[in-house]
Amino acid sequence: FARLRGGLQRSSSALTERIAGIFTKRRLDDETLEQLEDALIISDIGVDTSRDLVRDLARGRYGKELSDIEVKEALAGLIAGRLEKLAEPLPHRDQHRPQVVLVCGVNGTGKTTTLGKLAKQATEAGLKVVLAACDTFRAAAVEQLQVWGERNGVPVIAARTGSDPAALAYEALDRARREGADLLMIDTAGRLHNKQVLMEELKKIIRVIKKLDPSAPHDTILILDATTGQNAHSQVDTFKTMVDITGLIVTKLDGTARAGVVVAIGDRYKLPVHAIGIGEKIDDLRPFEALPFARALMG
Ligand code: GDP
């Protein structure tokens, strides 16, 4: 919790300053509620969610005198209530061996780093993991995944730069099956500047792996970078048109004042949040827990 609180410090201090500015023992009335709603919106919590939160806060408290601490406590509880159902670790699907996890997201959001972190956690949990470097366009992405793999003793299936990512995904699943792996995680490209090409590439990867396992991919995780704030919404919208997103991981919650975006996105898309990234190191991927997160956000 201390690490999470430290990670979210910039988000929480910006938000708590705004709330403290409104509530130094002031009545919860139309004016303070409106100011509070603005403070939440500025903190990336989203227009609809902020309105709902303020409405719920007013229920039973309207007209009362509240301190900023009381308001923050109440808001943390309300936010946690909204996020609770969405906090869900990446499921282990024992019935599917290997479980195939497709990881997508815009370049730079932390896909490769997150895959490395997930691979370490899965390996430590006793699972046999294989990684597939299907962002074959970027040599750096392939190398980076290989470094993560080597560090954790996890095989990384890679190919020459520019080779067909779908063919590589097929080969990776074939090998993962032959080697009796529990988990295959596939890194994909994130070149959003050419959406059509990216969509076709992702669809082809899925089509091809289905030839070996019609139920695959079992999980399709979208990686979002919290520092992009509202832009994360359009990334969800865009990727939803390309693949069936089954869950999210939000990265870079350390050092951003925009952690509120997790609340907005969770509320809007109702997609499970499997984990959060709070740093660049291998152990900086944490389970997403609603109440600790909401409390950390509120400072
Ligand atoms: P990709 O292009 O989506 O594969 O992104 P990378 O995995 O290469 O990550 C891009 C940059 O973000 C790298 O410098 C990572 O170290 C950094 N990064 C990834 N996750 C986090 C995080 O949770 N916190 C911080 N501070 N940096 C992160």
C-alpha cells in the first residue's frame, strides 16, 4: 500500500489540494458540489463518473458541514465501490494448455515491459511460459522482449525484422504446445498511425492461431499508459474495433497526475483491470485493488 500510495502521489496531491481548497469546513451545497465535480473532472475522472460521484456523495450528506478529510474518505469509498467488480487478476485457465494471451496497445504504452513483468510473475507461480515477439516490425521491441525473457529464463520466439507476425504467432503456439507450456503471451505491434494495417495484422494473428486452437486467444489485454490521460479513452475505442478486448492493464501510474483516468475508463468500459504498472522495474506490476487504489488516489 505504501508503494501504491507513493506511486500515485502526484495524482493524489493534485486532487487533494483541489478538494482541500473547497472544503475547509464548508457546507455540502450546490456551490461546493459543483466545485467538487470540477475538481474530479480536472483529475481525469471523467465527466459522467464525476457527476455520478458527486450525486452519490450528496445523498444523505447534502447541507451538512464536512471537512476535506471526510469528503475524501467518502469519495474513496464511492470510487472503490465502482471499481470493485473490475479488479480481477489475469485468470489462470487450466482447461486451456497453453492459455494464449494476446497483448496489444499503442507503441510506448509499456506492452513489452508489462509482458516481461507478467512472465516473471507467472514463472514464479510455477507456470511454464513462452513469449512470442510478434511486433516483428520493430527490431528494438524484439530485442527488448528477448532481454526480459533471458532474465527470467523464459523462451522468446522471434523472427527476422519484417517477417509475418501471424506466421510467427502460429509457430510460437505450435512450439508452446509441443513443449507443454502453460502460458503463451504474444506481443503485438502498436503502430496506430496506420490503423487499417494494424487491424488486419491483429486479425490475421487471431485467425491463424485459431487454426491450432479454436478457443484462442483466451485473453486479449489492452495496455494503456495513464500519462496519456483522456487519450486512453480513444485508444480503448480504437482497439475495440479491431479485437475483442477482455481486460486492461494500466501502466505508468507512478509519476503521473492522471491516475483518475483509471476510474473513468473502468466506469465507462466495464473491462476488468488485471494489474497496474507503478514503475519500470520487473517487480513494479501490482494487482489492481479497488479500495487501496481509491484511497491512494485520494491521498
Ligand atoms: P511498448 O512500446 O508498448 O512495448 O512499451 P515499452 O514496454 O517499451 O515501454 C515504454 C517505456 O515505458 C519504457 O521506457 C518503459 O521502461 C516504460 N514503462 C513501462 N511501464 C512503466 C511503468 O509502469 N512506469 C514507468 N514509470 N515506466 C514504465
